[in-house]
Amino acid sequence: MEYALITGASKGIGRAVARQLATRGYNVLLVARSEDLLQQLATEIASRHNVKADWMALDLSLTDAPQNVYDWCKAKGYTVDILVNNAGYGLSGPFEKYSLPEHLNMMQLNMSTLVGMTRLFLPDLHSRPKAYILNVASSAAYQAVPKLSLYAATKSFVLAFSRGLHQELHKSTVSVTCVSPGATDTDFPSRAQLGEKGMKAAEKFNMTPETVAALAVKGMFAGKAEVITGFINKLGAAMAWLLPKTMVERTAMKIYE
């Protein structure tokens, strides 16, 4: 039985990835905080795609969350072939706007939970004929983003970690892919508390979660190290590399002022 485990699966990109993998015949394991949304999605996927769908309601920002998810899979007898580390969120505005516990919570979810899930499940993934890890970063991973400073830094970590692990494992049966979406029609802007200017900028370039998920899953199965979704986001990543950093950073800051 082939299982795909998706974190942050109740909404947005995570939900769309779960649906994508179910259409390919994978049984899905859905993990997020919202019990009602998980149950609805599991019922929908199981009935529509004739696959198994189970769920676990859990706050993935808790330090013991990765171990709890791993133990749940072991207790249920689920062997994971695909691990999708999608759960994450951002905080926008001046760094000092948020308390230290708020910053640390975001760092825990965006980085530590992702690392914990990867480390715990990797030995099992090695035992499969072919296995995949899909980590979700962001177009913000390619440069410092003032007024979104810590979030961008966490996503830079995800990108660098994923690319390094991709090379470490390139001779194994496990493939690691990092997808970096730009503006996507999800709850991210409201959770990040984006201002009106940031909201309008995002709306101009929004991609649907379904489009992002399709590109991410396609790139994952192709064994790509990195997927940047959309031409505008690819162009932005290139400009961040080519142009002076100060120019890129001040331009980015104007969006979130």
C-alpha cells in the first residue's frame, strides 16, 4: 500500500497536493489542526478517488509533533512513500511587532518540524523501492525581505536544506524536491497579517493552489531538486541573484510597508 503523508493538508496548497496524489492512486494521510476540515477532505478523497484517506488533527508547531505523527503512522501500520512537508506560515510587518514566543513558534513550524519529520521518516523512505520528499518553501527564499524578514529566512533555510539533502541522497531511492510558490490564493495573507498594499500586490500575481500543486507534484516525480512556480516568480528569483542586494531588498520592503 502506497501512502503519501501531507502536513498542513486541510487548506490551500496542502489540500491541493493531497488531491493531486489521490488522483495518481496514492492513499493519503492528512495532518493539520482542523479536525472538521480534515475529516471532510478525507471523506471526499476516499469516495472520489477510491483510495484510503486517514487524518490526524494536531498542532504541528508543537515540539513533539513530528514524533507524534511518526508514532501514529507506526501504530496504524502505514508505510510512507511520499512525505510532503507543507505546513508553515508567515508574520509580516516590523520584526519588533511580534513577541519572541510568536517568532519562535513560526520558526518551529517552518523549520524544526520539517527537519523532524524528514529525519524520522527518512529511514522508512529508504526501505521503499522509490520514495519522495516534497518540501514547500517560498519565492521569498531567494532574498532578504524586510518586513517579512524572519519568514523569508525560514524559507531560505528550507530551500538550502532541501537542495543539500537532494544531493546527499541522489544515489539512493529517495528523491528530495523543494517547491517555491509565489503569491497563491490561500489563507497566507490573512495569517501573515499583510497590509493593504501587500494584499493588492499578491492579488495581481495570485496562482491557484491547484496550479501550484500540479507543478509541485510533477516536479517531484521528475526528480527535480527545485521547482519555482510561475514565470514571474522565476524572473524574481533571477533578478534577486543578478541585481544588487540593497536594490532588491528595498524594492521588496515597499510591498510590505
